Amino acid sequence: MTDPAQPGVSAEKASARGSKSALGKSGTNKFWSRLPKSDNTIFGLSTSRAVVLAMVVLMLALTLAVPLRTYISQRSDAAQVAAERQVLEEELRKLQGQNARFDDPAYIEALARERLRYVKPGETPFQVQLPGDYKEPEKKQEKETPLTGPWYRDLWQTISEPPVVPETTTPAPMPLAPIEPEEQGVPTG
């Protein structure tokens, strides 16, 4: 005989399956019925079920915390790298433009005339100095450090540090003519 609810399944198998499922449900019910019943409920759940639910939620939160922190830090790093890339691309465009200018011979000639004061053969160079144009370079005056402390420490400090030699701005004069070595002659006498 076949069960009308499930074609191809005999009624005996269906009744055996039904009795097993009934036993399974009643076995589960027996487990929960043995637990002490209390009036303590949290969100409509018994205390034990609420604790299990809280532990599951806590485990999920701990499991997701590390990847979420990594994701947020990588997003900030990606934004920083994108900003750095834009700065570098702008610098690259400027350098490419400068490189293109250096390919022009007229630009190189103008730089040589301006910076190195080059002139073409046959040209007479003039340098005009107006009274207000020249500024003497500022000389840095070093303050002498006041000697403080015991006399022997000050003495050691003045000996251990090399003296500051001021730089001279005028070069040493060149000799007018090379000195010729004296000829060795025959001794007289």
C-alpha cells in the first residue's frame, strides 16, 4: 500500500518514519522539560537561550572586528596613495614640459647668456652696474659663547674646539713673472 500524501512510499514506511519523528520531537521535549523552569526571560527567551544567543552575537562581532579594522585602514591608505599619485603626476607633467623646453636650442642659448654670461664670437659683452643693484653679501657674525661654569671647563672647551678662521674674499696675488732658478757655475776661489 502506498501513502496518498507521498507517492511511492508505503504506508508502513510512512508510519515508521512518523513514529521516529515523533520520538525525536518528544526526546527533545523531554530534554527541555528536565531543565528547571524559571520566570527569568530576556527578550522573550529563557535565560539560557539568551546567554547562548549573546555568545553567538559576541563571537560574530569578534570575528568581524579584525577584517573591518583592516578594511578601514586600507581605505585610508588607498586615499593617501591616490593623493600622492596626483601630486606625482602633476610633477611629472611639469618635468615633461621642462624637458620639452630643453630640446629647444633657443632656450638653451638664452639660459647660457643669462646664467653663464656667454657671448657669441664677435659680440662685445657689457655689464651695467647701477648703484642700487649691488648688495654686499651679508656676513654672519658669530656670537662668542659666553664662558660659563668653572674655569677649567671653559679652558678645555676653548682648547678642544678648533678656532673659527674667517674666510678672505680677496685671492692671494699672483706672481708677476716666474722665478728662474739660478745657474750653477764653477766655484771661484
